[in-house]
Amino acid sequence: MRTEDKSTQKNTDGLAQPILHQKGIEIQPFGTLIELPIGLDAKVRADSCESLNQLLADSVILYYLYKKHHWLVRGETFYQLHLLLDKHADEQLELVDMIAERIQKLGGIAISDPRHVAEVTRISRPPNGAEEVPAMLSRLLEAHQIVIEDARKGAELTDENGDSSTNDLLTSEVLPTNETQIWYIASHLVDTPLVRS
């Protein structure tokens, strides 16, 4: 009589038992492309993926900065900033998803592990604790500047390479969203009296 490993035995209790602790091989290493018939050669797709992965890493960090500051903001403008920072975080998360999915549509691998993101990002690490509000907002503006630089370089590259879908994502979604968020955050750093002029 043959003995089966418990993980492959049929469940006789009628319950669905997951097969746990599975291991597998990496089926596509980071930095490689699979062939997809989308009318762009491999060099163009590789250039776009590299550019988008830098943007993705920086956008992920910007998202987490927004969440950190949303949780830790203090002071007279707490309520307004608490809501605004969360709204901006949600908008950044949407962009993160769009960027990652575009990389996949190009046949690449989107940067996704937080440790890998931390290695690649150009955004400086903030202190672990809470900062004063002006410092938090300034930190967000500095991070936005890096993301905007990534997006503009990517838009120029994809325009030159004829990758119109990636270019459209950058010019119609990433840049306008970040520019609007910069405007809102920068407006909170204008030194104007609260009640008297």
C-alpha cells in the first residue's frame, strides 16, 4: 500500500484544506521582460519599465509619507490637514497601482517588496517620530519634487521612444495629480495671520 504525504492527501472530512508552506521558483526575475505583442520593441519597453520603477519606488514612499503625516499631524490645523493628507494618500495609492500595472503591461516586473523600494527610492528617510507640521509639509514638497522629476524625465523618454500609453499615464495622471497636491500643500506653508490682517 502506498503512503501519501499529508500535504497531498485528499481531505476525507469534506473540508477544504489549504496546502501550506509551499515553495516555488522565481518565474520572472526583476529587471527582465516577457514578450508581449503590444507593438513596442524590447529596448523601448525596458527603458519605460526602468523609468517607471524609479517613479514607482518614489511614489510608494510618498504615499507612506502622507500616511505617516496623516496619523501624526498636530496643532491648530489638525482637522483640515488630517483629512487632506489622507485624501492625498488615497490619490497617490491610485497612481501607484496605475504605474505598477503599466509596468506589467509592458512585460516587466513592478518593484513591490518594501525592502527593495527602500533601496531604490531617492526620497530621504524621515525621522521615526512626529515632526512639527511645517517640517512635515516641507518634507512632502521635497518628495513631490523628486516624483515630479521622475515623471518629467519619463514623459520625455517615452515621447522620444513612441511609448504613447506610458506617456499618457505620466502626462495625464501622474503629473497633474502631483502638481495639484503640491499646490495644496504649499498653500499651507504661507505665513498669513489666522484672524487679523
